[in-house]
Amino acid sequence: MARITYDATTANSFRAVREIPRDGLAAWEDAVRRHLDPSPGMTVVDIGAGTGAFAAAFCDWFGARVVAVEPSEAMRALIPVRPDIQVRAGHAAALPLPDAGADAAWLSTVTHHVPDLPAAAREIRRVLRPGAPVLVRNAFAGRYERLRIVRWFPETARVLDTYPSVEETCAAFAGAGFAPTALESVPQTDIASLAELLERADALRDADTLMRSLSEQEFTRGKERLREAVGAQDPAADPAAVDLTSSLDLLVLR
Ligand SMILES: C[S@@+](CC[C@H](N)C(=O)[O-])C[C@H]1O[C@@H](n2cnc3c(N)ncnc32)[C@H](O)[C@@H]1O
């Protein structure tokens, strides 16, 4: 069971406020390119592909063919229809792929939803060619200094600390024969101003596992913090001076 239900309402909110515009993902394109060593036509399995934003990005950035595996029907329904993306029902521990049929696995903000990570790692081992990388984009317990949401809604750290840590994730994958080869913090930009973040707060509360965990009071306090910061901004100040980025970790295993 995922931590939240990805029904049609959540899927639409996810698309509206969680998908990061492509130009906010430049650092991710660069980081993934370095670790994936892509070649056109390679097969990438996107596990927990959601609404397919990264599946489409991998096709466009690297000329990959992506098998987008996603358990939620509502999320699958929003994955772009295009010849280089195959959409499949499934989950991390039951991948609808042949043995050694994929050149890389991508898991973006998924590991904390997977109930049995060691079983998922064994299944990923089965579908990957020997030596192929697993790229995990996630927040990990204890490592969220550069995660913007924690700055404004600090109580989200409570749930973040229940996510698998880097050590736990590596241990789960070690059981399937994988070893970590890289860990880096990678920034992304999905908003143009703090006012935009404030505008999105209600929809984010529906689409984001961390925001959902907040009590009414914690959520209201966070919005108040944001409102004060927006109000205190000098309209003449350079908007580029405000740090609007947020970072997640990229953990690579082979
Ligand atoms: C936060 S969304 C991330 C979607 C996408 N990877 C992205 O980054 O845009 C998490 C996704 O994981 C899926 N999910 C939940 N449990 C899963 C599991 N056991 N195996 C694979 N995916 C799962 C959910 O249905 C949801 O679409």
C-alpha cells in the first residue's frame, strides 16, 4: 500500500502542482546523464512512473524507450501517449518485464511508498541487465536540509524521518547484489516566486505525502509563514536573489 491513495483527484493535483516544468530540471538532466551514460534506444524502466513526467523527459533527453510501470490507474491515465513510452500496470515488486530486459531503472519519489524494499530490489535485479544502474531520486530520512517544503512547513520532517534512509535503501539493494556508486543532492526549480508557492499550498496538500501529514494547525502556520515572507518582500528587489530551488537526492546503485 502506498502512503496515500493516488485517486483521480490526487492524480490531477499531482499533475497541476507536483510535475516540475522541464526548464526547472536542467540539473537533473545533467546528473542523470552522467550516471546513466545514455544511448539512444536504451530501455529504461520507470518504476512508480506517476503521470509520466520523467518518462517523457527520459525519451526527450536521451532518446530512451521507457517502460512506465505504475500501480494507480488514475496516474497511469495521465501518462503521455507516445510511441516511446509503454505504460504498464504493476508495482516495484512485480514488474511486467522479462528477465534482463532493461538497461536502467528509475525510481523518483517512490521508495517511501514501497512496502517491501528488499523484495523490490530483487525484482529490479531480475529485470536489469548485469551492470545496469538503478537511479533513485528521493528525500531520505535525516537528509532534507535543502528540501524547500521543510523550510516553510517544518513539521513535514516528522514524516520524512519515517522514509527509508540512505543506509536502509543501500541495505535493501545490497541483498539483491547492488552496491551504491554515487549520492548527490540535485536542485530543481518549479516555482517563479514565493507567492506562487503560497497559491499552490492547498493543492499541494492533496498531492504531497508530506503536506498531507500536517495537522490543520501546522498547515495554517506554514501558510502564515509564507504569507509573511511574501508580504515582507521588497517589490523592487531582484526576484533572482530569493532562493526558490529545492533539492532531492540522487542515489545510484549498480
Ligand atoms: C510521488 S509519486 C511519483 C511519481 C513519479 N515517479 C514522479 O516523480 O513524478 C509516487 C508514485 O508511486 C506510485 N507507487 C505507490 N506504491 C508503489 C509501489 N509499491 N511500486 C511502484 N510504484 C508505487 C504511486 O502510485 C505514485 O504514482
